[in-house]
Amino acid sequence: MGRQRYEGLYEEEGYQLCTSAGVYVPWFLCTLKCRCEREQPMSELDKTVCKCILGGIDTLEDISFVLSLDKEITEGEMYGLSMAGILAQTGKKFVFTEKGRDFFHRKSKKEAMVDEYPVYFNGITGKWHIHKPELKAEVPEGVIRLVPVKTVAKPDIENHAQARQALEEEYGTHIISVQLLDYKTIAYQEEEILFYENGQKQVLFAFYDSVSDQLDTMLGEALLKKFRRREVLELMQAEKHLEIVQSCFARENGLLPYCQGGQQQHHYLQNREIRELLLKVMDEAEKEIFIISPWMNRRVVNDDFIAKIRGAVSRGVMVTIGYGYISEVEMGQRCKEYQDAPNKGDREWRSLAMAKKLQQIFSGCSFVKIFYVKEGTHEKILSYDGKYTLIGSYNLLSYDGGEQNNYTGIQFRYEGAILIEDASLAREVKERFGIL
């Protein structure tokens, strides 16, 4: 029946299924290196040696003589049976261990080995899976692609009893230790989000996995732990797919959804979210924008970004940018060194060149202030409208968060920041940089 059987999912609450959209869920493709013990059939030589010991032929020399084997071969065989926990040596004699006789009767032994197994980590739910879901390396243009909110943690899989047990059952082995190898490749699983609407134009949603023909409740719960319901609907482009519910997504007082109306005083953001927040602030701030970024480059502070500065100024918004990783004194010395032959590969030099370009573009404009942090800084700060402050590891004016590479690839790295709604903090941050 497919998803048709979920048309009445919220019918009792007065909601009807209106439409759906494709959603691509990120998965990390991982490799585990496992030190294992696996029960294997005994070789004929194993069985013969054990029979010798049962018959009282229990020294290395006697077994070698009876079986007409070189001593080195016999010694290697005895070592293998001892390592498998079947035999133990007492003086010159070999005896069965407590479990050894049982292994001999079953004609099997345990062997230590190292195996590598593929496992899969859901970047939204944070759950490990040993069976590969249907994944796609490429994501079509214009679809909803989720950014991972969970990252692979080595201690997590190494101590994840449920995942280890599943691997043991799948491969018939006993895992002694686990080492996480490759874990940076991302692929995507295609699902659907189902939108339900009631007479008051309110919207509910559910995720549907067509492969299992089941609702993916775990995905929905994971997103609602990270975001508010309205934010999930915005993330899922509900406004685009449900034009009749546009009023549900009207911004309150022109503020962004991360901190609205005092309902949420702080929020943790990562790459795509930070990048989108910065661009929205440039477009929507009403009073002021204050940015501290150690570096700037033309890839991020490009013509589009400069146009956003112009747009902010046209709305009467004060734009202040502080930069400079090394001290002003050291930067001055470096400028003297580069006077004849500038080093364009030096990111401090590139930042200075970009600052001069901005100062030239906005020369005479009292609404734009570009300044060098005298002591040098490694802080990354975005503050706006005297109320909201973003502080974290993200280089706001020299890193696009991975946007140009679709938030994947070998150059991609995770950055994070916390957005805080606190007028006193916003004021204190500016005061520390001498901006009143």
C-alpha cells in the first residue's frame, strides 16, 4: 500500500495529508578493525595431537617422536592449541584446560584474528547500523539535504555494546576490541516527509521510509530534540511545498527562528546553520551587525557579500568588522617585509588586503567601520541588533562552512558556535573591543 496507509495518521486530530517531499538523510560510512575470536573446525593434526595427550603421550619430544614430526612443527602446533585455550603446559607436560576437553569433543577451537567490518552511522539519529541502507553518493539539485547533527565518535562505537553484539551475531565471532578506521565518507538515504494540515492551517509532519515501508519515527524524534517544530518545518521547506500555510512561517519582529521572542535563550549551531545565519543577519538585521573574524578572504567576502553590506547600510544598519590574527605591531613588520614582493599566500596579508578593499569601497560611509584588533585575536564573534551574539570556532569571513563543496569532501571540517540571546552580553562583547 505504500505511504497511502499513512494518509489518516493524524485524522483524529483533524489533520489531512496534503503533500510530501524528498529528504536526503546523511550517513557516515565507517570501517571497524576488530580483534576477534572465532570458533573454527580443528585440523586433522589438531585432533591427532589431542588424541596423543588423551593417551598419555603428553610431552613435546614424545609427540614429535610418535607423529614423526620435526620438533619445530610440533612446537608450533602446541603453541597454537595453547593460544586457543585448549592446552596448558605444566613443566614438560601438556594437559587439557577446563574448556579444552569440550572443544576437543566438538572438534573445534577458538582462533584469534583481526577482521575489518563495514558499519554505518546515521548523522541525524546518531545510531549505528551493521546493514547498509540504500545510499546515494550524489544528491540531486534542489532537494532537501540534511546536514549531520551527530558526528562519529570513536569511544561511542568502541563501547557500544549493542553494535558489537549485532556484529558478533552477524559474523559468528567474539569481538575482543574495536578500532574505528575510516569514518569521514558521507552518503545519503532518500526518505519522504509527509505534510499534514488542519483547518487552522497548522502543520504536522512524519517521515516515511519507502524501502522498509514504515514511518521513520526515530528520525523525527532526533530532529525535534535538536530543533523546535517550527524550525524543522522551515528546514524541510514546508512553506515551499505548502503555499497555503505561509502565514505559519512569518518571522516574528524580523528576527531569525533560532532565538525568537525570548522562547529560547541559546542554541547550538554547526556549519550550514552558521553560514545561513550570517547571510540572514546581513539581510535582516535592523540596527547593527558586529563581526570579529581573525581572517578574511575574497572567497567569502565576495561581490555577493559586499552587496549584502551595501544592503544593510541602505537600511540604516551599522556594520562593524574587526580582524587580525597577529598583533598590529607584527603585522606592520610583515608589511615592511612584503613592501617589494607581497606574499599573496600569507592569509594575514590577504586579510589586510581585503580590509583595505572594504575601506576603499565604503570610504566616507559612516555606517561601515573596519578595524584591526590591536593585540591580534583568534575569536570568532557575530553580534547583531544589540541582543544576539554568536560565539564559536567558525571563521565567519574566511570559511564558508563547506558550502561550496556541499558540506562534504576531504576539505570539510566541523565548526560549531552557540547563539545567545542576551543584550548585556552583546553590549559587553562590543565594549571589550572598544566599540560603544
